[in-house]
Amino acid sequence: MPLNDIQTRVAAAEKQAGRAPGSVTLIAVSKVQPLERVRAVLDQGQRVFGENKVQEAQGKWPDFRAQYDGIALHLIGPLQSNKARAAMEIADAIHTLDRAKLVTTFARLAQDLGRCPEVFVQINTGAEPQKAGVLPDEADALIADARRSDLPLVGLMCIPPADEDPVPHFKMLGEIAQRNGLTGLSMGMSGDFEAAIAAGATHIRVGSAIFGERVAP
């Protein structure tokens, strides 16, 4: 589906939900996409992109940033502590802070680098053992830890279970954010972003609906 069709749907969902136009940031998830597809979306004016893996981001975005102004890169995949420095060097936002060790690592690296990307705490709203994210009943403590460490915490992120209605998970994320005074909600993907916008999403992560199905490496 072309980018402008997704933008039209986002605008319609904002209006339907009584949201201000442009209140939702569309993150074009370009992980495992051929460079020519990414370039085509850049040429249509999209500037906010998401990647899962630091190594892939390092191989792709320095060249694109040399050719296009205004690119913002969001890392949305699970992050290993040993990749944290590289992640902080290349990313404008990291959506997957999910444990105390990573808080400590980010705080130390922020001192070393003199900067820190915006941070979202990832909540495992479905308590899925195979999925990253802090459990909901442990979220408040991790959020408080991130704040004590002076990280630029802007919101929360979730990936609802694939076989469940996502709306209760979106609502749970919003409730955790509200009681912690956070406004950023990174939720909603290609199949459910309109429902996420209705539930208050500020950032939606859309890949296949923009680029087409991912190409196997």
C-alpha cells in the first residue's frame, strides 16, 4: 500500500478519535527491506523510520543520512547491553528499555557520549515469556529507576500478543502511562494502527503496509 494511503488512513483515524491533525508520528519500519524500497519511501517525503537491529541500522542509515535531511531513526527491537553504545550513537529514539541493567548502561553511556536518545519503556502486556519487555506489575519501578537516572523518558511501548485483541493491551499501556505521568504511547502496527490511534497512540510502527512483505535475507 503506498505511503500516501497510510498517511490518509492515519489522518482519518486521528479525526475519528478527536485527535489533533499530526498528533501521531508514523514510524516506517524498514527492517529487512531492500534499499530501493526504503529509498522510494524517502523520496515520497517520509523521514521517520524504525529498525530492529543495530547492525542493520549501522549498515543502512549513515549513507541515507548523507543524502537526505531530517531523518529520525527509532530502534524498536530488543537491545542487548553490549549493543547499547552503538544504539545510542545512531538512534534518535529507543523504544525497548526493559530492564534495570539497561537503565544503568544508558545512564553511563549518556555521560560518556554527552547525549541520549529519547527512551520508551517496553511493557510486555501479554506476559509472553518469549517476548522482551518488563512485566506490567514491575513497570512502575522501572519507570522510576529510569527517571532517577535522568534518562529522557518520553513514554511506553508494547507489542500485543499476535492472537489476541490488541485493544485491551493498548488500554493497559495507556493506564500505566497515565499513572506515571507519561504521554508517549508507541503502539499499533500495520494490522491495528487505527485501533491504536483510537486508544491514544502517539507513535505507530508500520512496516509491511508501507513497504510490502519483508524480503528474507
